[in-house]
Amino acid sequence: MARLFVDNLTVIDFSYLDHARGVVGESWIVDIELAGDLDDQGMVFDFGHVKKQIKQFIDCEIDHRLLVPTGSSGCITKLENKRCHIEFAIKSGGLITHESPQDAVLLVDSDVIDVENVAKDLQESVKALLPDNVTGVKIHLRNEVIEGAFYHYTHGLQKHLGQCQRIAHGHRSRIEILTDGARNTQLEAHWANKLKDGYIATECHILDKFQLNGIEHTRMAYHAQQGDFAISLPSDKVFIMPMESTVENIANYLADIISKDNQSNIVVKAYEGLDKGAFGDATFTH
């Protein structure tokens, strides 16, 4: 019996529904371990195939999707004509609704979405793809270790030609803010808290606002290349921007707001998941 491993195989950026937190953007690093007998090449499995075949499968299965724990109390799902309709009650008394092409959603047979449940499902699915000499698969899902401020956010990019057009996918992201050239950890913590577990919305996607159980909700929808998308959720979790919520626009928009509020020159380094993102610069003019 031999074992091989590949750390940092991929990063999956997605959102999931949570009874306490609502819709949560997340980024998980994927590590994998394969065990089995050596083949004629003296390998358990070719590293090249791990990095292509298994990575591609995991990305397709989870990346840029909305994960829904179907065992959660108050979760109702309906699949019809290759579309998925979801109602998801949350602890605050609010209700999240989501409608999209079926491929934008992954239904998970669990009451919560966590690394253990998702890894277990992935292990079983990946094992079915591999040759008979591979007898064991272990998948480890983990967060990036971040020293400093970070936040979870969800968004959808209508004009994107790839999977980012899905209305509910997200990220776990750092934020760094410089005030007149100096790192400002107080502002970083403030904005990370303000955007925590939020939905960063584009103003033109908002259809209306309505009351449910005494809680204001915001409804959004758009048509994209993959089809029609819609989502509604409590308004206190919606951060509205006048432009498309790309990371470039997020960085610039935050820089402008923070510069005006603090009467300072501001640089925002906004991450989109791990190791990528954009700078936003704003110069304060008296």
C-alpha cells in the first residue's frame, strides 16, 4: 500500500445557506490524499491526472455554486424544467429565496454545510472516478490562515461570461486599507464587520423591497448568458453598489467612500478569495 498527496490542489469559491448566518460566501483550499497499490508505472495515480481530472471534477461540483443543506429546518427545494427553486428560513425570521438554472446549485443531504460533510461527499464521488488500484481517498478542506481583517461575501456578475454570472456565489476575503500611506487596521476591522456575511448587490438588479415577518427584504433578479437568476434576502445583509460588483469596482467604491468619510488619501487592497484581487485608490480633495 502506498500513499500520495497533493496540497493546494485547488481553491473553491462558493456560497452556502446557513440557518444562523443566512447566505455565506466561502473560499476553501483543497488538499487530497490517494492510497492504493502501485500500477505498472510504479504509481498510485499520475500527478498530472490528479491536477487535471480530479481538480476539474471538484471545481465543476462546487466552485461558484450555491450549496444548500436540504436537511435544514425550513428548507424547501423544487426542481423543475432544469431549474431550481429554493426557500430557506433563517433564524432571524427572514427568508432567503433563490431561483436559477439547476447547475448553479448543489443540494447537500445534510442539515449544515461544513468541511466534514462536503469532504465526505467529495471523497465518495472522486473515488468512483479512479482506477481500481486506488483504494482510498481523503480530501481535506481548509480556510486560508489570515492575520487581520477578512469578511465573507456573496455576489453575482450578470455580464460575466463564466460561472461568476451565477447570482449567489462568494468568497472569504481579506481587506487591507492604507490611510495616507499607513496601514489602518481599525478601518479594516470596521469594513470587514460591515460587509460580514453580506450580499454585495448591483443597484440595477434590485426589483423591489418587501416586508416579511416584520423584516424588510430585498429582491434582485437578472438575465445572464446561462439563464434567469433571482434572489431575495433580508435587506440588512445587502450592500448596494451603483455598478457591477466586480472586485475592481468593490475596491474603488470602498476607497471613494472611505476617503470622503476620513478626509484622507486611501488605498484599498480588496481580495477575491485567495491570492487575487484589486487595488482601489482615492485621493481626498479639500
